[in-house]
Amino acid sequence: MEKSLLRQEVIPFFGQFTILILVAVLSDQVLHFFHLVWVGRYLGIPGTLLILLSLLYSLRKRKIITVGNPKTLLSLHETLTWIGALLVLVHAGIHLNTILPWLAMIGLIVNVLSGLVGQRLLHRSRQHLLELEEKYRLSGMSAEDIEKEVFWDSVTYDLMAKWRVVHFPISLAFAVLTLGHIISIFLFWEWR
Ligand code: HEM
């Protein structure tokens, strides 16, 4: 059980985050090596667009749009935010002079970490549900055991619900900081 928790949840969680940071640092080094630092300046734009595109899942979930498989759109959300975050990190790592972009970058990292936690919780919840179905199917189970199983199931769902209360405001804070950063860039251009 402990081994499977490590393999199924802990390693994917830290793995995805560590790879994100390593690839960002490596890309930054490559850009510096080839004197392409200016490229990083523009990577913020596709990065932000990918993150925005990933929010199609949220529109689908809230029935603002009705096309698209929710499961596929959630996978897309997870993948596009990861790639988007990578591009934004390379963009940010190269030139961070003022406080607002720093805060936006911290917001992004916290947002990604929160997303990865949610991904693991969802994975766990799904597994519990499958296990429960299997147990019902076998049906040789005592009422007490079923109750225990249902309890754990509700705990994981409860955790998921609590996590949603956190992930959404974090996303909002990140969006506000990013918007502030983008507006300040435009203001800076106008004043020059
Ligand atoms: C820039 C980074 C991110 C932003 C702005 C963001 C934003 C959001 C938002 C707004 C929602 C709520 C959708 C809704 O209820 O309408 C959401 C849900 C979710 N996100 Fe993220 N997210 C980010 C990164 C990630 C990452 C990196 C992952 C995992 C790899 C992830 C996994 C999830 C999961 C599993 C849900 C829950 C789906 C559900 O409860 O229906 N997110 N995200």
C-alpha cells in the first residue's frame, strides 16, 4: 500500500514538478548559450495563451460550452498548463526586474503545485470509486466493511471539494497578478 502510494502519487507529483523546473532552467541556459535571450521575452505570450486555452475545461464543466469530452479537456488542461507554465518560467527567468512579475511568477508556481495536488487527489478518488464498484460487484462484504469503504470514499471526495476551494482562488490571484503585469507592460510602452 505504502509502496503504491509512493509510486502512484508521490513520484508523479514531484516528478512532474521537478522536470518542469529542470527543463525551464535548461532552456534558459540554452537561450543564453546561443545568445537568444530575446526569445524568452516573447515566450510569455504563447505560455499565457496555452494556459487560457486550457481553461476550456472550466467552460465545459460549467456548461458555458457543450462540446468536447470533459475527461479529454481535463487532460488538456493538465498538459497545456504544464507546457504554458514552462514557457512562462523561461520567459520570467530571463528578465525579472520589478516586483509584480516576481509575484506573478510565484503565483504561477503555487498554482501549478496546487494543480498537481488536485490531480493526485482526483486520481486517488477515482481509484477509490473503482475499488468500491468492484467490492459491490463481489457483494460478499459485510455492512460494516461497506460503510468503511464508503467513508473513505467520502473522505477523498471531501478532500477534493476542499481542494477546489483552494485551487480556484489561487488561479484568480494568479490571473490578477498576470493581468497587472501585462497592463504595466503596455503602460510602460505608452510612456516611452
Ligand atoms: C497556470 C496554472 C493553472 C491554472 C490557472 C489553473 C486553473 C484551474 C481552474 C480555474 C480550475 C477550475 C475549473 C472549474 O471548476 O471551473 C482548475 C481545475 C483543475 N485543475 Fe487547474 N490550473 C492550473 C494548473 C493545473 C495543473 C498544472 C494541473 C495538473 C497537472 C491542474 C489540474 C487541475 C485539476 C485536476 C482540476 C480539477 C478538475 C475539477 O475539479 O473538475 N491544474 N484549474
